[in-house]
Amino acid sequence: MPQGGPSLFDPPPAPEPARPAARKLIVRADGGSRGNPGQAAYGALVEDAATGEVLNREGKAIGVASNNVAEYSGLIAGLEMARAIAPDAAVEVRMDSKLVIEQMAGRWKIKHPDMKPLALRASSLRPEQISWHWVPRAENKAADALVNKALDGQPTSRR
């Protein structure tokens, strides 16, 4: 009776084709308010991690809000843009808001009621592969510039 499967004399099976590495995107986001609360805006941009090319950006005033609401708004905008560019990409988020990074990474609790719906919205946009990185303010200048332009009445629209 024949047995199933390969025998010792069969050639080895062909190796599985290598899966291409998932595209990696970097989201840089920031938010700010002039007064806390005060006139607020966010800035967000998405870069291709391999080339550094900025693929999309947005800076938008959001009216009177706290700095933290503006920070979360920037994160949401960045994640929306990343999803529109490549829904299956791995995303690295870089922000100078320790609060947002630690809360989204699950290391700090979200206690303030204004933050909970924003955190839920950001969580709903998370890709399967995501990493959270706090960066010093000096390393977040591009997102900060979008915030300040928006606060000065010069918003930057997404493409």
C-alpha cells in the first residue's frame, strides 16, 4: 500500500518565496495651543522610512482646545494619512508628547474624559504593526512648524 508524502529519493521541496518586507512609514505629529486651553492646532506628516520622502502632511487649526487635545488630533491625522497611503504598512509614531506616547503604548492610563474618545479614535486607526517613540522637541521640528503655521492662519492641507 503506498504511503503519502515525499520519499527519501524525492527532490527537496522548493523554498517558499520570500515575502516582501512590509512598507514602513514614519508618522510625526505635534499639537499646540496658545493658552491652555486656547487657540489650538495640530501638525502631522508621514514619511517613507526607507527614503525619508514626505508623502503627505497637514497642519490645521481646531479652535479652542487644550494642548493634549491638539496632540491627539495630530496623531489621528497622521494615522489617517498613513492608512490612506499604505493600509498594511508598519508605522513608527514619533511625537514629543510623552503623555500621548505612553497612553497609546498602554503604559499610562487615560484618565481625562476629553482624551478617551480621542485615544479610542487613534486606536481604531492603528495598523497591525506599530511602534511608539517619544522624541525631544528639537527632533519634531517639521510637525511643530505645521502647528505654528496653522495657528498663524496658514494651514497646510492634505494631498
